[in-house]
Amino acid sequence: MTSPMVLGIETSCDETGIGIVSGGELLANEIASSVDEHARFGGVVPEIASRSHLEAIEPALRRACGTAGITLDDVDAIAVTAGPGLVGALIVGVATGKALSAALGVPIYGVNHLASHVVVDELQHGPLPDPTVGLLVSGGHSSLLLVADDVASISPLGQTLDDAAGEAFDKVARLLGLPFPGGPWIDKVAADGDPAAIAFPRGLTGPGDCERYPYDFSFSGLKTAVARWVAAREAAGESIPIADVAASVQEAIADVLTARTVAACRDHGVDHVVLGGGVAANSRLRAMAEQRCEAAGISLRVPRPELCTDNGAMVAALGARLVASGVPASPLDFPTTSHLPVTQRSW
């Protein structure tokens, strides 16, 4: 019996992604980004994102089928991101998925965006060890998850209480006059800076905070500290050492993320970590995670960069796992939502 061919659709934010997976093999991963359209606003504009998905989704679908060497008649199941995300953007993907499901007579799975970021690693490194701690870091999410029972159970351990790490990078980049999105630019500029030049704060690391929020994150205070530091220098007529600021901010964020990940592994007796989300492409975060995991005897798995950002491959990967596990398909009237809990893999 051949493995089912699963088509994945991702439209949660500003990337239109179409992925095709069969038997754990990635056959296509087409992405159309609208990031350049948002750059002049310094952040994602939901209305622009939704309209961009409408324009990009059919061409991306055609490219994916061409890359995979299939037609839509070869598809056995549809998986589409139902949440969390921007509702207007999600509706474009969900409506497309439902139309394809009805037209082709195949089941559809409305899946969880965050769970997809965990499962996508299986396309590169094979089945996830049981249990695994997942660190998901992106513009909208910074979460620590405990993944168990062959990905049937995903439990939240911690999350950001305010700004996500990627959001903090964007805001700091704006303060430094760097383009949007800020993460890649901070990473690039930081290469010429000193990460120890400025002692920016590590949120929720005080004695009381560590007891109350052992696995949570907070980056809004870091952003405020950077803004005040830059303002003080400007008021004194001094130049801003952009590379040092970028390196010091990057160090503060990577420090907190990796320290809490290792602590979560230690406290829960887990010796495997998967790192995902767009910020997982950050060079300092990857290097520090590798160093600290190795020192703690923890095995680290990080998907290649194109699988870390929002993409259709991750949605198809989760859909394929749900099909293989015999999970019932979603009803055709399943909703979209900006707050789908990570404990719910699909509708």
C-alpha cells in the first residue's frame, strides 16, 4: 500500500505556503512571502497579508504540484492551518483547503500551527524521540512544549507573557534604524558586535520570578531597556554602537531561551530538544542551544532554515502524521481561530 499524499496549506501570517508530503518524504515546499509589502509599515498589516494570500495561493499550488510531479487528483488528504494566526489570513487558506477537499472528495484536517512547527522536524531527522521538549520561537510565539506519546500529547510548559522573541527583535531593529523584519538584520549586524558590551536585562530571571515562572519568558522589558539606553546616548550627543547593541540584545534573548529550555529538560527528565519557528534561524540562538544542550547531555534537533519559517511542509507533515495515526478528519465546517491551544493538534 502506498503512503498517502498529503497537501499542506499555510496562511497564518505573511507567508503563503504549499507543501506536499508522502511517506515522510517532502516532495514540494513552495513559499510566497509578502514581507516586502509590510516592510514600509514596520510590521505585518493583516489586510495586506490577506489580500496577498488571495493573489499567491493558486500560483503556489500550481508550482508545488509541478515540483512534486503530481496533479491534484493524486492528493489523498488536505491539511490546512486553522489557527493560531491572523484570522483574515487563515480564512484564505482554510477556504481553499475546504474547496479542494469538497472538489476532490478527500478528507481535510484543520491543524494547529504550533504543533506543525514541532512535527516538521520529522521530515529532516525522522520520528521525534518520546518525550521531547520543543522550543518554538517566532515573531508571534515563544513557547516551551513537552511532546510525548508519539506526538499525540503536546503540553505547554511555558510561554512569553508579553512580547515574543521575534517581536522583540523587530522592535529593537526599529529603534536602531534597521529594516523589517528585524531578526535577520539583528543577526547580521551582531556579527560585528560585542555580545558582552551592554548588560541588557534578562526578563523573569530574579529569584522570585524563577520560582513563579520557571519556564516562561518576557521580552518587553528588554525592549524598553534598549529604548532607554539608546535615548540616553542620543541625549548625550553620543553615537549609537549599533553592532554592539544588536549583539548584546541577541545574547540576552538567546541566553534566556536556552537556559529555560535546558531547565525544562532537566526538571522533566527529557534528553531531547527540537528547536523550531522562524527565530530558530538565528545563528547565536542555534550556537548557544547547541553548546548548552551538549554540556547538559541533551540531544538537539534543529530543522534546516526553510523548514523553521512558516511553510506548507510543516502543515503537510502534521497532516500526514494524523492520517497515519488514524485520527478522524475534521468536519467541513471547522472554524478558524487566532487562539487554537497547542494541546489541540486539529479540529
